[in-house]
Amino acid sequence: MQKLSLSQSLQQKLSPQQIQFIKLLQIPTVELDNRIEEELEINPALEEGMDDEPEQKDDDFDDDFDDEYKDRSDDIDIDTYLQNEDYAGYKMQGDGNYPEEERDMPLATGSSLTDSLMQQFGYLALSEQQRIIGLQLIGSIEADGYIRRSIQAIVNDLAFSQNVFTDAEEIEEVLHKIQTFDPRGIAARTLQECLLLQLGRKDFNEPYNVLAIRIIEEFFEEFSKKHYDKIQRRLNISDDSLKRVIDIIIRLNPKPGSVEGETGNIQYLTADFILTNNGGKLELTLNSKNAPELRISRSFADMLDTYDKSSKQNKNLRETVSFVKQKLDAAKWFIDAIKQRQQTLLRTMNAIVRFQYDFFLTGDESKLRPMILKDIATLIDMDVSTVSRVANSKAIQTEFGIYPLKYFFSEGIATDSGEDVSSREVKNILRDLIDNEPKLQPLSDDKLEKVLNDRGYNIARRTVAKYREQLNIPVARLRKEL
């Protein structure tokens, strides 16, 4: 037997206007132009240009239309909208994991790695089957120049997709021909093979080149782990000879695919804010692209005036005006969202400038203060997620260069004096210590911890290791040089 029951609950909802503002807020300046162009194309009630007329009020129109549009702009449940959002913590080290499209700036066309290989492939004298195999191999080369698909898998691919039946021996034969192409080391299957391909094209009359090949062939594991003392004992060579051979090897290219102009996902940093120092006074302005001139189409507004003076019984006219009012409302919402975006960007950036004023005045990284998202959110009385959206994809142009806003957010590290310093300052000191360390005996994380503690920074070894990894610096053993 079914039972009826009543229940009360509280739900937080976002209106369509709020959702539109959120989407506009999180996109960077370089994408704002495209978004505005899209809106101009789909909404004829929106135009470019200054709004030289006072905004027309629609209070005189039928309540039927007002009710209709209230129904069309029903609130949307925030849980539904945000169910795919990934809100990270407040600490802002790679924070703000909001989904965003990766769009590349238009680039000048040029010769790609594949184009270069295909051009060289055309000079080979091959049978039809070998040509098909060669094309399959070139298609299997990844962006860094390696073939990581196994030979047997390529044999199967040719059989199933192109009805070409071959074996591993024939594949290897064609592969060796492709491996003679430029750049040197292309189409290698492992790093060891890549280095050997490059060394194999050097002068064999030079004894150090021959010795380098032997080290990579016989002692590759020891070389990769920088166990140079073991290599030296096994080969019975002098310190000078080992140093010269290692110098030859480290000059080789471990990623040959990157030398042919493959641009990959190159992203250009465009400043959303411009900060100038005018006689010791910092002045912040928005990039002009963030302040487009948009207005309501006067012709669409006149249509509503005409309707107000005409008979309201014509069904076709009512449907037409319904469409017009919908586009007018959408245009107003969009213009308001753009203005709100400008205000939020400036409000957030002004707070960041005030918080990091000493840095923006001098450009000295040691002046950076520990700052997290919550600090700025508290200053401007906004939600942390709003600040994160602003900081996640925006940049500022200063007299010292262009900085992403993420750069200014960092954790605090306590010192012996009881003050907090930015983790970025500690990272800079850590980088300097490693740059100036003795190359024969690099500093371990334990020794780096001790040096930092002696300088007054209360930091643990695991934190040193974390910062070192964030700086893309390998462990001490792999930093060793002869």
C-alpha cells in the first residue's frame, strides 16, 4: 500500500545568470574574445559598441511575458551543476582543479616531425609491402621520437587492419632503415637504443666514441644510476678518460622527436592585468580585452515598443515578441555578467597586490609573503572557489615580467624568529644550494634539511624532498657529475 508523506529540505541553487557568470569568470582573456564572438553570433539582440541610450525598462509589458520568462529561467540545482567540479584545498600548490579546455594559440605552419620523416621515407627503394610496413612504423612513432609499441603488436596491426601478413624479421629490417633518418636516434624503442643509434653515427676513429658505445651497451644500468666508480673499475680507465666519455654521452639527445619543431601543446601567457609603478605608486588596470564595449540592439528594443502600441491579440505577433524578449533578456544577462567579471577580477587582483605589495614594488622574491586562497577570499568577502577561478588561469604583467596568479600563492614556513616565510622563498634557497653544491658530492636531502635548519627555516626532510621534486631536481645520486 502506497503512503504519501511531506518533507522539508533546504537546497542551494544557482540561477542561469550565476552559471553564466561563473563560466565567464574562469576563462582567461585570450578565450574571452571567442566567447563574445559566439554570443554575438547566436544573439542578434547583442551588438558591439558603446551604450549611448539609457537602458529601457520593460515594466509596461504584459505580465504574461514576464511569467513566461520567469518559468524559462527556473533555478538550477547547484549539486547538478557542480557534480563534476573538483574543488581542491586552499593551499594553491597546483590548486584550483577546475575543468577547463586546453586551447592552443594559432601558430605559424611549419614542417612537423612526421612530415620530415615522410620526406626521407620517400627516398627509400622499397617493395609495396615494405612501404606499407614503413608507413605503419612511422605512424607508431610518438611525439618524443620513440616507438613503444612492440614489434609483434605491429605485426598484428598490419594483419588485422591492412591485411598485410609479415613477421618480426621483416619489420626489424624496415625499422633499421627508418632508424637511419634524421634526427639521430629516431624510432628507437628504448633510451639505450636511442643513445646507441646516435653514437653509431659518430667517428669510430675516435677512441672515446668507441668507449662510449661500450659503456652504453655493457654498463647502461650503472651509467643510468651514475655509478661511475663501478664503470671505471670494470673498464680500468683514468678519471680524465671517464669524464670525456661521459661528456660525449650526456650531450646526446634523449628525446630526438623534440628537435624537429614539433610544437606540442605550446601555450602563450597573455596578461589579464597590467600593473605599473607610477613614481612609487602602483596602478592596476585590466587588459582592454577584458572590457569589451557591448550594448543592446536598439532595433530589438523598438520592436517591444511597437508591440506595446499594437493589438496584443495577434498570435504570430505574440510569438515573435516572445522571441525578441528572450534575446533581449539574454543580451542583458550577458552584458551584466561581463561587467561583474570585470569587477570581480579587479577586486581580487587589488587584494593580491595589497597583500604582496612589497614584491610588486621591488620584484624581490624574498619579499613574497605566505598567501593562500582563503586569505584573499577573506579580504574581499568572497567565496574561496571564486578566488580560485580568478587565480587559476589569469596572469599579470609587471615591470619584472608576466606572472601567473598562481605564482603568488604559497604555504608558509615557520622560522626560528617566529615569522612565516613563503615556501617559494625556501624553494629559491633550495635551488641555490643545489646549484652551488660540489658536483662530485651532491647534497642529500638530509644535508639540505640541516643547512636550511641552520639558516633558521624549520623544515623537515620530507618537505625538502617535496620541494625538490616540485622544482624537477633529481636526487643527489643522479646529480653527481665528474
